[in-house]
Amino acid sequence: MRGRSFFHDEIKCASCGYTMDSSIHHEGNDVVPSPGDVALCFRCATIHVFNADGVPEIPSKEKLAEAQADQEVQKAINRLKDFWKRAPH
Ligand SMILES: [Zn+2]
């Protein structure tokens, strides 16, 4: 994965337990996330959303549905899945 990391408080994915302390913009740009921006678990692609403190958390049902309908989010999820398909496990 290319791009620069944005570091945040360490969180564990609510779905798979993977520990994350940084996020990479899916287009590889150096972007500081805004509250409400979507972050995916690097391992299982579970959708998280940045809160006001810049920490990704599991979104509300409404926000989750909104994120799932977002083409950019779908693209990023597919990219992650591709990455894991090619990566040795
Ligand atoms: Zn996960």
C-alpha cells in the first residue's frame, strides 16, 4: 500500500480484533481525516468512521448504511480484498 499514514490512538477492530494505530488514504494522498470520514480495518475491511477526536470507531446504523452506499468506500474495500488475495497469509 502506498501513501502516508495518519496516526491516531490505537484501536482494535470491533470485528476481527486487529490493532490499528494509523490509517492510509485509499488514494495514496496525504490527507488528514475529518470527523465522519470512513476508515476500513486493514485486515477485514470492516467499516469504521472517524469521530471528533480523529479516532476510528464503529459507526451508527445510519452512517454505516451511508458508507456502504458510497462508491469510493466500495472501491477501497475491493482494493483491500484484492491486496489480501495477493498477499501471503
Ligand atoms: Zn477487522
